[in-house]
Amino acid sequence: SQKIEQNSEALNIQEGKTATLTCNYTNYSPAYLQWYRQDPGRGPVFLLLIRENEKEKRKERLKVTFDTTLKQSLFHITASQPADSATYLCALAPSASKIIFGSGTRLSIRP
Amino acid sequence: DTGVSQNPRHKITKRGQNVTFRCDPISEHNRLYWYRQTLGQGPEFLTYFQNEAQLEKSRLLSDRFSAERPKGSFSTLEIQRTEQGDSAMYLCASSFRASGDIEQYFGPGTRLTVT
């Protein structure tokens, strides 16, 4: 069956360092992959989308890589700040109408 | 535009009662999705509309759940004969498929507690 795995353990990072989150998937051949941010009690917010023919995408302090051979995406936040503390969700679309989310990784940036 | 809105934000109901939630998507968005999210998990897909047509429904969605989008604008999600296992956050999202842009915009969710 199709499966998305994100590190279920919380990630604690010192402010200013680079945070790296991992998303692995099995039994998919996705055309694209998305990353969302979710704060407690709120809906997810879209951050970045990367397509299967793209190796890397950047937006300000965010960088996403997509390795379709390894079936893995890495999400990086450089120069991390306490305001970056949130849960980050990886999402894949097995069809045009359906998006499957991972369980998310909780990131904490300590001052 | 004020984004996706959902009402109510919180609902407490007794087991066996019916509940209905409403979602108002971003006005120009033709796609609307419902998800359910429990603590520590990512959103779980429930169903999807393109305009007023319900095009996909999760196999996990029991017959007690029904969703409508009568005029291709707002949508309602009804749960009949609620059970304690239905307690969760119910999220609505919308998107507009153009040039391959398919990011979804989520509402704040409706938190359901079944006692």
C-alpha cells in the first residue's frame, strides 16, 4: 500500500542553525510533492511544491529536494528562528484529486 | 478575499446525534476537499468536489458521512449518528487548477468532540 513516512520524533534545533526534515515514501510515483506548515489548532499552510523533474527548489530560507530514485524529499530551513517552530507536513498526490499527507514532524527552534 | 472559512469552529455533541459543518472556499476556487485530522496525525482525505460534482470519496468514509456542494460554492459535511471515534478536527481546503498549480488553501477547521 502507499505510504508516507516522516520522522515522528520532534526535532529540536538551536536558533540560527539549519533544520532538515525528511519525507520518505513507498509505492508511489508522484508527479510532485508538497510541503505544508501547521501551527497548533490551525489548518495547514502551503509552503513549497516540487515536481518530479526538479531536483531542488528554493523560497527565501526554505529549500526542498526531491530524489525520485531514493523516494525521498528533504526540507531545509536555513538560519532557523523560533518563529519557525511548527509541525511540517509532507504531501503527495497519487491522483489529480487526492492528496495524501504524512503524519508530520514537529520542529522546535530554541533561542 | 478572506480565505477559506469554516463554521462552527467547535462542536460538542452527544453520541448518536447528527452534526453538520459548513465550508466556504475561496470564491474563485473550483476544487474543494474535506479532511479529518486526529492528534499527532496528518490530515486524512475524506472527499473531493470539482465544482458541484463529488468526484472522489475515501473508502474510509462510512455511510454515516455525507458531503454536498449544491451550487459549486460552499459545502456541507454531515455526520449522522455520531460515535466517539468521530472526534477529530475536520478541515476543508480549496484550490484552483490552473497551469498545474495545485496547492491547497486550508480553513481553520471544525473541532468535533463526541461525548
